[in-house]
Amino acid sequence: MRTELSLSLFGCGKVRDTYDLGDKLLIIATDRISAFDVVLPSAIPEKGMVLNQLSCFWFEKTKNIVQNHLIKTVDTLDLLKDYVPSDTTLPNYLVGRSMITRKAKLVPVECVVRGYISGSAWDEYKARGTMNSMAMPKDLRESEKLAEPVFTPTTKAETGHDKPLTKQETENMVGKGLAKDLEEKSLALYKYASDYALERGIIIADTKFEFGFVNSELIVIDEMLTPDSSRFWDASQYAVGKSQPSFDKQPIRDWLTASGWNKQPPAPELPPDVISSTTHRYREAYERLTGKSLQYVPG
């Protein structure tokens, strides 16, 4: 399920394939999907296009807040000819699902911002009254909006789950100055995006950013404010005190859990209705946030 190009492979993740273009990268968002840290055998049509095009949308919207790695979105194959050897075969599936970016030195911290208490943060709070080991107000309810967004960084694990980092652990890892910069930039991005999204009927409950350095400049890299990196809720259905339906792969998680799968590879094939409902969720998130129809290019 990995894309194959006659270029030097820079990295292959659960969802993205990245090719080395010297001081630049070609990043391709595939339709692969993972759940419970396992890449599934079934692909989700349009998913890679949503991730790529929504990331590009946010990169453009927020570049005056924090610079990012985006150089060009691949809207046509002709655009790629300026960046790859002339004899490179360029398949049509690259259109709409790939971007040319600056190559950055990765900062090894997942910069998570939470505006609402949900997911693993809710689990920790129920158990200990804390979030990322920080004391939180008493009597918070599941999915409740926090008084102010909170920066809750984690490790960036190559395999398995990321682990929460305290403020001191983050400073020990990257230095006090950079830790402060990561927090300030992450909060600024989240506040802008959450206000923007809410006007379009979507709550961004939490999200994660990745950063890297180009020369001495700290910039946003990877993806940004997508259904894979964020928890999007429908504002019209929001009700504090319970788990919220999300614009993400929740139908897949629910089906896999009900199937009795032991969450170890190999994962089972997904049924057509689960694939279709997941595609719909991703597309709806994109179209509500951008106000545009998804640019779909068959592979």
C-alpha cells in the first residue's frame, strides 16, 4: 500500500510517504488508515486528499502566526516537473494528495493543545485529578471546555503510544527557551483555529502540532489541524458530560472493537459501509471548515 516512485525514499509512516528532493521533500498523504497503532489492510477513499488539502488550507491561513514548511501544493503534475528529474514517472494519484515542502530538522516533541477535556486526558483526570501531571480544577465533566487551552506535550514515539511530558521533562528534552516557544506557538495556532472552526460549526477539542527548524527558524511541519491530528466535534451536537461523536475514524474504532479483534496485527478487512461512513466524515470536516468541495482526483 506504499506509493512507489523512482525517487529516494525519505520516510514511510502509517499514512504518509515522503521522498527526498535535496533540500526539499515531496510528502504524499495516502489513503492508508491505522487504528490502535496498527495499519489496516483497507484503505479509505479520499482520506489522503482530505489530510493533504486541509493541511495546505491551514498552512496558508496561519502562516502569519507561525511560518510552516509548505512550498507548493501539487495541483497538477506539471508543477512537480520543476522539482524531480526529467525521467521521473509521475502517477496521477499525486495530484491533490501531495505537497512540496522545505526540509526541516524535527523537534522530537508532539505539541498537543487541549481546549476540552476528553480522551486520554479525561482518563487521567478521572484517575488522579490531573492532566499531564498538572493539577486541574475539581468537578470537571467529560468533554467540558477548559477555562483556557492547555499545552500538554508528549513524546514522539516511532512505534507504540506517545507518552505525556511534564513541563520540566519537556524543558530537559529540548531546553527551556525552545519549550516556551513551542508552547506559545502551539497555543496561538490553536486559539486562532478553534475560533475560526467554531464559526463554521466545528469544535476543535484538541489537536497536535509538529515543529522543526529550517536554519534557525522554528516552523510548523507535517500535517496541521486535520481529522487525524485533531478531535473535531459537531458544535450543534455538543453536550458536556459524555463522549462526543467526532469527524474522524470513530466508526472504524467502533467496528473493530465490536468485531472482537485483539488489536494485534494483522487487522481484519473493513466492511464497505464502515469505509463509506469514514470517507463521509473526513470529507464533511474538510468541506465545512474550508467552505469548498474536495478536489478529488481518481488515482
